[in-house]
Amino acid sequence: MKNIARLALFFSCSFIIIFVLSTLTRYLHIRIEAARLLPLQSETALPQLIAAARWAVPFTLYFTVLFALSFSARNRIAAPVSIFFLVVLAGGFTIAVSTGMERGGFLPAARDMGKPLGGPGLILSQQDTVMVLVKGPAETLGPRVVSIPGRPLIYQEEPVGPNNTVLALPPIPFRNDVPWFLRNAAIDFSLAGERFRNLFEQGIVPFLVYFLPLVLLLTSLFFIFRVSSWPLANLFLGFLVFRGILAAETFVNSPEIQGMFGFFLGTRIPLPLVVPLLFAAAAVLVNLYSFLVFLARKRGDED
């Protein structure tokens, strides 16, 4: 009972800390992306914060379950007990956070006009085209110098194109490119966050029908954290498997795969139930494998 209380405390603290830190990090990323666009638009902080929190929900879920499984394995908590309590805790915290975000969307948001980045002579580039804003980003319709490969420099007193349309400005290039694996993971978490949001807006039942099999599949991987006697190696292996599940979740929910499911299954199985049934079947197979391994080891000990 003491270990269960410690597991609940560890899960609760981990969920809160990871959720707050990931939300703030994502919010900062959204603000930076908005600041790179010219001309600046009047932004609202609350919708951006809620969007960051939606992204952080699946991120927090995956990493909290990952760390909690490692904690359970190191403290030798029985797998069935650990799986049961983790499913309950994950469902409770996720529903609470989703409810708070849904209610927060109805609050009035104050508009915030950020300060333009850079000064006179700001250089913007997109592919091989370079633009220099003579008077800086504060006057995006002011004079500019345009450099196009193979052509002499062009000075535009008034930056207009055909039919007096204003030429679009590329974003301010003040950051390095993000590695592809981090960018892909961020996209997958964004898609998962939107999926959670859409299901929660449909009702608590559709949300739980999708959410519970997913969490059950994640927690069923408890055996990974007992593969070796090195907890850090087991944690890294679990991280790789969890990343694969996140990629698989994005794959099976893509419009192409959903269309294929609808074509082959027709009306025999409702389309919203296909992916949860796949998660549940995978969880049953993993738990069956873990149970058979447990019986084999027990029999080996008796022999």
C-alpha cells in the first residue's frame, strides 16, 4: 500500500511538472513564431496559451506514463496493480486538464501587440531571394531593396507588385533549423493534441473510448522496464517504443488509413471504434505475452 501511495504521488508530481514546463515551452515557441511574421498582428495571449496546453496534454501523458512505469519497475510494484492505477490516474488528470482548457476558452482575452524585431536595414531571406527593409520592420510598407539571383539589385520605394498588391515578406530568420526527428515528434504531438480536443468536445464517452485503450497499451509495456538490470537503459528503450506508438497513432489516424479502414470494413465496425479496437487488441497481446513469460519464469524457478 505504501508503494501505491508513492506511485500516485510520483505520477501526480510528474504530470503537473511536465505539463507546466511543456506548456510554457510550447507557448514560448508560439510567441516566437508569431513575432517572426511581418507585419505584426494583434495577438491574444490566452488562445495561444490554450493552444500550447493542448499540445502539452499528449506530451505530458506519454512522458508521465513512461517515467511512472520506470518508477514502478524500480520499486518492484506488481504489474497488474501498476497498470490499473496508472490508467486511473492518467484518465483523471487528462480529463481534469481538458475540462479546464475547454472552460478557459470562454474567458475574454486581452489583445497584445508585440514589438517588432530588428531595426533599420533588417535582412529577410527566403530560399535565394533576399529583402532588406530600409526603415526596419516598423514600416513594412516602406522602401526595400530586393536581391534576386541572376538579376541586379532592385530598389522599391513602394513595395507593390502586379495590380498594386503588396509583396509578402518572409519570416525573420533568427533561429537555427530544428532537427527533423524533433520536428516530426512535435508535429505528432500537435496532431494528438487536436485529436484529444475533438474527442473531448464530442463528449466524455467518445474521449474515453479512444483514450483508455491508448493508455492501456502504453501501460502494458511494463515488461520493457524489467528487460535488464540497468534502469536507465530500460528507460531509453521504453522511450523508443513510446515514440513508435506515437508515430503509429498518427499513422492509423491519417485520412488515407481511415479511408482504407472504411473501404474494407464498411458498416461492420463503426469507423471511430477501429483505432481504439486496434489499441485494445495490441494491449491484450502484450499483456498475454507478459503473462506467459511470467509463468515460464515461475516454472523455471520451481524446477
